[in-house]
Amino acid sequence: MLDRVLRLWDRLPDLPAQIGADRFTVMEMTAEACLNAGELDAGIAAATAALLITRAALHDRDGQDPLPDLLEATHLLPPASASVVRGRVLAEPATSQRNHRRLAPARASAEEALEIGRRTHDRVVQAKALVTLAALAAANADLATAIELYGEAGAAAAQAGAHDTQLLVAITESDTLEAAGEHARAAQVARQGMALAADLGLARTRGTLLAPNLSESLLSLGRRPEATEVDRAALSLAPPPLYQAYLQIIQATVDLRRGDTGPASAAAEQARAAMRGNNRGEESCLEPDLLDCRLAQVTQDAGAVAAIIGHVLDDHDLLVSPRYGWPLLYTAAQSLNDHRQGEGLIQRLVDWSGKLTVTGRLQRAYQLSNRQIGEQLYISAKTAGVHVSNILAKLGVTTRLEAAAWAHRTRLFG
């Protein structure tokens, strides 16, 4: 019966009110049922796991790493207890492990959760596991497989009537598509997710987590006023602090592209503390670092750029996120060319550039106009044109199409 209640949890948003118990209370009831059945060890494990899962959720909302508590909860429910409870518990650390680039453990957790979900007919567990596997495929540059798995995850969540899980799929899929340079598709997925969140009364929570995904994609498409409108509407809902930070990063980026360094700096300052936690992995650190680096570039503060990039190279792993790693390297190299600290740092940048993979955004660079390239890199269209000409000359070609053909011929993009 208690397993059945957990299966229904995501299908019925008002279930806590109907049964007069929250998820934690249901876990307590599981522990009590085990005790009444004479299964003392199982009861203690369920009760402890409930506490750990609750603490992990609190840590996550506060910007702290929930993974240690989630892993401990998983260990309390051994594989022999392949139940809905273990499946639900396994699906959570899989997501956190992926965020921290612990890819092999994330895959193992997700695959076991998926197997349990199929065995117990728990489509919510299946959907969450498929989301992790989709994101892992995308991290391996297999976007086609990722999109297919996101489709399966969305279908499973919809069949279960698990609306919150449907929103989780939209959040992760839109972020994956944006990172791959599929800006229009990313915007469409994020917009559909926001509409569902609004219908469910979740505009302030899940909706404001989707809003920066939408506004970032709109910004990439050159639709700056629309991106600003989405951002401001979401901020007006007083979202949770971490979600607010994501929105402020986007707003600061918009301000910076307009040349409004004052508002951009203020927005970045407000977002920085929340963004640089551990709960979302390296990207939560690299994204504000990139914004700080661009601010320093626009204000022509090469010393600040040197300090930022030195911190990034010393304390972070750029391989985790080419999405932010490449722009950081490029922005730093531009700013440090004539700086006294530039020589040593630029050599380190060159070393790192040989390790980073080419992202979907860079693969599509040849399709962009000089103006669009300039907007992405915070330089003028004329300067972007000079850079493009230099690249074409170094490749020994005369057009961007020829450059794309050269890249395909030399297997630059894999």
C-alpha cells in the first residue's frame, strides 16, 4: 500500500492534503509498517533514509551539495530491496552525480533506477532515470540519443500524470538543447514547460527555473527585448534565491550587451553568492566567472581578467563545461594580449584549449553574421569580421562554407 502511495505522489499534487501526510510522513509510515512486521533493520533504514532525503532537499534549496545525504540514503536501502522506495532514492543521486560530472556512478544509479522502475511499473522513476541518461548522452556529444531519451522520459511522466517530473524533463532538455546550439528548439521546450507550470500553479517555482532557460535561448536568437521581458516577469514572482540568481545572470548579460555596466555589475553581485555553491556542480561557478570576466573586459580591466582566469584555471575544471569554458578562454585571451601577466596565462589558455571539445554553438558559428558573432562575444561587428577573416586566412579558405567543409573533412567536430 505504501509503495502505491509513493507511485501516486507525483500524479496528484493535492495528495498530501487528501491523505493528511507529506512524503516524509509516508516514509515514517513505511518504517512503522516494517517494525510492526518484525523487520527492525528495514524499519530503521527507512526512517533514516527519510531523514536523509529531507535534509538533502533542504541542502539543495540552500545551494549546498545534497549528494552525500542522498548516497547515504541509497546505501541504507540495499539492492535486495528493489522497491519503489529504492528506485525513487536512486533517481535523486543520479541527477546530482551528473551535475558534478561523476558520470560513471550517475550512469550506474540511473540504470539501476530505470530497471527498478520498469520492474515495479513506476513510470516516475523511469522518467527521472531517463532524464539522467539523456543528459549523459548529451555530455558524450550524442544529441540524437539524448533527444530520443528525453522524449521517452516525457512520455513516461505524462502517462504517470507526474506533472512535476514533466517539468523536470522540460528544464533539463531545454538546457541541453541550448548548450548544443539548438536555440529555437530550446526556447520552444522551455516555453511549453513554463505554460504547464503556470497551469499547475507552479509559476513561481518550476516556472522561474525554466524562465532563464527561455530567456537565454531568446538572447542567443538575438531577441533581446523578449528575453528581458521573460526575465523581469519571472523576477516579479519573487522566486527562490537560487532561481533568482539564474535570472539575474541573464539580466546582467542583457545589460552588458547594451553597454550598461552599472546594472550588469549590480545584478552579477547579487547572483554571485548563490550561483557559486556546490549544488549544481562546476557550471554554477563557471557561469558567474564568465560574466565577471566579460564585465572586466568591457571596462578594460585586464588585471581583473587575469585574476578571474587565474582563479578559474587553478580551482575549476573547464573540461566539465565547454559551454562556458570556451568563452572564458576566448575572453581572457582577448583581454590579456598586452597585459604583463598575459604571457604565462595565455600559454595556460592555449594548453586548455587543446583539451576542450567543440560545442554545438561553435559548430554553428559559420552560420552567424558578423553582428551576431559580435553580440555573442561582446565585440563590434567590424572586429568580429576581422577575426573571421584571420581564421579563414589561417585555414587557407575564402568562405565560411569552405571553412565548414574543411572542419568536416578534418573531423574537427568528431
